[in-house]
Amino acid sequence: MTEQKNIYIWILIALLLAVIGGLVAWNLTQRSELNDIVEQMAIEKEELQEEYEDLAIQFDGYQQMDIRNDSLQDLLSREQQRVQDLLEELRQTKASNARKIAELKKELATVRMVMKDYVRQIDSLNATNARLTAENQQFKAENQQVKEQNTHLSTLNEQLTETVTRASMMEVTSCTFTMLNKNDRKTRMVSHLRKLQFDYTIAKNITCTPGLKDLYVRIMDPNGNLIGEKEEQLFAFESEEIPYSLTQQIEYTGEAYAGTCYQPIETVVGGFYTIDFFCDGNLIGSFPFQLKK
């Protein structure tokens, strides 16, 4: 009986040892799996941190660009600070905090979407700047054309002075223009332009023969077309009959004279115009002006 009892005891001890061994093996397996999970989370945190750092570098690059939009620049600065704050929060988060890392991963996706929209706006601004640069180049080309026209007119003036004494000629020394709408009121909008008002000044010249003078005005558009041209509107200039836009009869006494003339406008062409004044067969003034559509 005692021998049989000892056998049972040894069997029980063996079973207990087997259970303990199984528990030890299971615990070791769980620890190994837990270590693998912690290691994987640490890798995920490291990868997420690298993505945040890359995003911060991208924001630094956009801040270095010449973005001529204060509102967009402020939004970029705020979003850049947000990335820095999230990056710092990630660095202080333990790798084992799966919930917090998941939240920061979600925040990263949101920031990326916002950044895509900013990139789209920046690309649009760059395209607009490129267009404005091209328009500026066109403006310079048109301005050069006006300068060339003025040079041509200066040459023409010099040729005229070879046969006409400058001291006896009238001279228009200034001319300004005003845009008027259909009600003859001043307007700054080219779309409302219906008439141009020109205020000019003829310099004092006591050597010029006084009396009634026929003043002829020619207004050329940017395409070289004469505004208001009519077949019957001709005057003599350099042995030719040339058309004019409008005419006025003024009484010139030799003293400075201030006058005003008007020209209706049917179609507006954007660019540089030229207004020329003629009297007594001479070109007595030429002025460029610009209408922007």
C-alpha cells in the first residue's frame, strides 16, 4: 500500500513538472512575441518620425520660395509649425503607445492632404507670375515701339525745322487725357469709355503770327489706325493731303493758350496711342498715352 502511494506521488510530481514546464515554455513564447511586437512598433515609430522629418524639410523648401501671397505664406507657416509640434510630440511618445502612434499617423495623412492643396496653389501662383512676366516683356516691347515711334517723330521734327524757323512756330508743350463715359462723366473703367477728353497747352510765342488758327489733331491707335478717319477730313501737310481725327479753330495771340478737344471712341484697343497736333502745315506736338483693357 505504501509502495502504491509512492507511485501516485511520483506520477503527480511528474504531472506538475510537465505543467510547470509547459507554463514556462508558453511564457517564453509570449515574451518573444511581445518583444517582436514592441520591436515592430519601435520600427513603425522610427519610420513615422522619418516621414514627419521629410515633411518638415519640404515645408522649409516652400518657405524659401518667393511666394507673393501673404495669406498663403501665413498658412504655410502655421502648417509648418504644426508639423514641428507633431514631430516633437512623436519623439516624446513611447514606442509601446500604439494608440498615440496611430493618432499621429492619421495626423500625418491629414497634413499631407493639406500640403497637396498648398502645392496646387503655389503652382497656380507660379503660372500667374510667369504670365505676368510675359505680359511685362510685351509691355516693354510695346514701350520700345513707342520709343521708336517717338524717335521717328523726332527725326521728322528735325527735318521740318530745316525749312521752318522754330521760333515762329506754335508748340503744344503738354497734353493730358481723361476718359469719359456715355454721360460725359469721368470714368476709370475702360469698359465704360465712350469719349476721350484732351486738355492741351500751347506755349507762349510772341514771334508767331497771331490770329485765327486751324488746329488739326490726329489720334493713332496701337495698330497704327487713325481714329475718327473720314474721307472728307483732310488737311495739307508736307505737300500732301492727309486725314485727321478732329479739328478746332482757335484764336492765338502769342500768349500761352489752354484748350480742350474731344474724340468719341467706338472700339477700345489696349496699348499705346499717339496724339499729334498740327497747325500752319507744321507738326507742333506729339504725345503718347496708354489705354489698358
